Amino acid sequence: MKYPITLTPKERLLKAIQMRKDIVEMTHAAGSGHPGGSLSSVEVLVHTFFEVLKIDTDNPKWEDRDYFIFCKCHITPAIYSILARVGYFDPSTLNTFRKFGSELQGHPSRFYPKGIEMSGGSLGQNLSITQGIALGLKAQGKANRVYGLTSEGDLQEGNSWEAIMSAAHYRLDNLTVFVDYNKLQIDGNVEDVMGVAPLDEKFKAFNWHTIVVNDGNNFDEIIAAIKQADTLTGRPKVIILNTIKGKGVSFMENNAGWHGKAPNDDECKLAIEELNKKEQEILTM
Amino acid sequence: MAEREMLLTRQGWADALLELGEKDPRVVVLDADLAKSTLTSLFKEKFPKRFFDMGIAEQNMINTAGGLSLTGLIPFVSTYGVFVSGRAWEQIRTSICYGELNVKFGGAHGGVSVGPDGATHQALEEITIMRVLPKMTVIVPSDYYETKKAILASAKINGPVYVRFGREKVPVVTTADTPFEVGKAIIMKEGKDVTIVACGAMVAEALDAAEMLEKEGINAEVINLHTIKPIDKDALINSVKKTGCIVTAEEHQMAGGMGSAVFEVLAQNYSVPGEMVGMNDSFGESGQPRELMVKYGLTFKEIYEKSKKVISRKK
């Protein structure tokens, strides 16, 4: 299937619910994984993969495709969910996540499943890869756009700032980076563990076009930010999404404990019930 | 000792890059503010749009190269061996090797022969830390011609390749016409009493040691093991079957280096008495290259002595 397509507001909300159910069920089935940061990234992935990226799920290596690189690669539940839901592979395999023999590795391999551009999991590295792809395309005069999804944890790594420096140096305006800024990491509040604020000022000082989205889990705000970014030229663009870790599952929201822990049977049931209820609300909207 | 022409190995690297640049528009070069020293400045002059100075930020340089390779380019990454292999080791491991990306590494300034810059700049661990990486090819050419051939050959391999070369002029022991094949050791001199296997600048030292031994009626076989990985098992096993003992020689830590790679093969296939010449768990220091090679026991003299010792250990 070829993208981008246009979704109605209702369809966007339903796709987000679907992804959240996938995330809860995948981590529950695996008995491990990272639900918190997966849930915070849902809206930007739904909008970007369905409505922004020029991709063809029947031809994943299509030469004219836009590139989307995951820099926060621990959110494989979200990554595999969105790739399956746009049609790169059969969603029925999502329950093999993290299991022996599955293509759905705990952190992604470059070679599978379809739709994955680059392996990852070691933080700080893939922002570098992302801008390298943007540089390579620009150097060859190609028009493909490059998108990356990073997080403030990823931005604690020095390698990320080297990448931010060189993307600006080479004026990579074919590059747009999303920061899923959910303020929590494994050991607690980011500002208690190792402060990264003010992220917007830092990107500005590194000569990036910087856009801040107040509610990074709100489709309208994400859509407006990407439209604004599309008008900016000459420099790389960052869209900082203020998100909620664990978004959409009330007992996981804003709780660092859900960074890398799977829901047990009862918690899974509770989460799915909550998501089903929201789904019904959306359907009757 | 034989008189030999002296040439820069890094010139071999630079000349190969120029040749590749002419032949293949996909070839690009990245350096980390050391282009004048690594001689990638020559490529930069000729192909300015295909040269990227990444500043003093090696981790990003490696992964930028990874990104470039994902767009179909063939990046050659250049800086001193210490920084390329050490500073950015995990980038090479996880992005380049696990991702099987088509990135080539030129590790300049290998060994104590870097000289006055001292220990911080003398790479002595790269063979060890590069050869343990799955998918990686590791080549340590012996002279100008072999460096040039190794770089040209690396462009034909679809995957990561690390080539180590030095700062100083070193004796030329091969010719422009000597056949070169990645993974195929070169028998520089046939012999029956002891096998001497060396890489890099130590190949010339090994030939000199063999000459000394010959005067005493000892017939040494000298193997130029330019490719450490994949290692030429057959050449090693066949040689020690004939000679019954072996000495390894490298300008590198003995721990985990070329010699270790050789003994990993022999211990599992055909064990014979062995001795090693190399850095003995030590850093280097400032000095003239030859002074340092002598101080750290990296000359024909140690190869000669270890050869006699290992022969005496034969049953």
C-alpha cells in the first residue's frame, strides 16, 4: 500500500487506540519490554506513518521513499505495531515479540521486519545515522525526506550532540527530528537523573529550527507543527513533543516504573478494558 | 641486511582512495580534522564534494558513514587508529558490524613507530578489538604497495573492513605486481626449520631475521599475514607441519593481536612450540620510531632470538 493517505480525526484516534492495545498485549505476551516510552510516542507515529511519509509497504526499499529512523529503539512495541498497522507485515505476528526465533527482536535488527531502516538499541547512535542518511541523500541531490524519532534519554548521550552539531553544519534541511520528551527515564525524573532542560534552547544554540509542541499526544498540535516545519529551510528541524510517559493507560501514566516492565495478566486486562472503553467513546463520537 | 626502498603506507591509502574516487562515484571519504596527516587531503582536493570533514567527533563520523552507506555510497573513514577503533568502538560494533553496513576504516598511525606524539597516539590494540567483531575484516598491510592493494580490495567487499597502517616510511617488501588477495597469506620466503609469521612493518623485520638465521644455517619460512581476519588457516597449518615451530611478530599488543589469532588456529588444529614478538602489556612513549621499536623489542633481533629459542623447544 502507498502512503501518505488522509485520516479523519476519528480514524486517527482509533488507530492510536489500536497501537496502544498492541503495545500492552505485546509486552504482556513477551513478559518484558518497554510500554511507557512506547505509549508516549503513539500519536506522532500514527500521523507520520499514515499521513506524512511517502512510503510503499509493498516496496519497502523504494528508492524515492521518505526515511523514518528510530533513535529510541527500546520502543519496539510501538515500532512493530505501527509497521504492522500500515501494512509492512501481518499484525498477527506481533505476539511473537521478543521470543526465540521471532523477527521481532527486543531491539530492532536492520534486516527485519520489513519497514525497518536501521538496527538500533544503543542510545545516542541513531541520530548520527539519521543525519548521515540525510547528508548522503543531499550529497546525491535526492529529494527524499528524512525523519527521526529520538527522546531526551537518547539526548543524554554525547554522540547525539555530535550529530546535532554536524546536521546543522551541513545544513540538512531535508531532516526533521521528533523528540518524544516524556520527562522520565529508568532511574526516575530526567531532571533528577541528569538534566537536559532547556532542550529547545539547546537545539536553537546548535542552529536548528526548533518547534515546541505543548501537548505531544495531541494530533492537531502535531499536525500543525509538521506543517510549520515543512515551511522552514536552510537548517535541520526539531519538533520537541511534550508527551506523557505511559499515555492512555491511566495506571502507567507518568510512572517511571513502567519504562521497562511488562504488565501481568491482571494489569493487561485492566489496561485493555480501559482502552476498549475509550474506543467505544470514540466510535460514538 | 637487504637495502630496501622506504615509502609511506599512508601514501598507499591516499593513492588508493584517489584511484577509487576516479573509478566509482559512490566512493566518499570522511576525516576527523586529520586530513593533512592521514593524507585524505589529496582526495579532498580532487573530489571536494565527496569529502566530509566531520571535525573532532569520531563517534558521529562513524555513524555518519553508516548513514551514508545506507544511501548507497561507499564511505571510507579516516583518522588515527586509537580514535577510530577505540573512541568509536561501540559505534563500529552496533551500528556498522551488527548492521552489516558497507563502511571502510583506515586506521592511521598504528604502532609505537608513530614516535614523538607518544603513548596517547600510538595505537596498539586495534587488531584485538576489531577482530572480535562479527562481520569485520581486518587487514594489516606490510608496505606502501600492499596498503594500496588492500584499500582497493576493501572496496570490493560488501561490509565493514578495517585497514591498519602507520605514520613512518617503512621498507618496501612487495612490488606493485605481487598478487594480493584478502584472506590469503603471502609466503615471502620458503623454509623448513621455523615459521616466522608477521604483519605490517614487522614483515621487513622478519625477513631481516631470516637472513641472519640463514647465515647460521637455519632455514626460516616467512609468512606475511596481511589479513588477520578472515585468517588463512591453511597457510599457517601447512607451514608449521613442515617447520614444527613458529614465531609471531607484530607492532601491537601481544594480547589478542595477530599472534593470538595465529595461536587460536594452531592450538585447535596443529599445535607446535610458539614464541611471540610484540608489545608486552605496555604503552609506548615519545621518541624516534627506531628507538622505540628497539626499546619495546620489536625488531629483527627479537625475532631472531625467539626463532632460536623456539627451535630449541622442538621435541
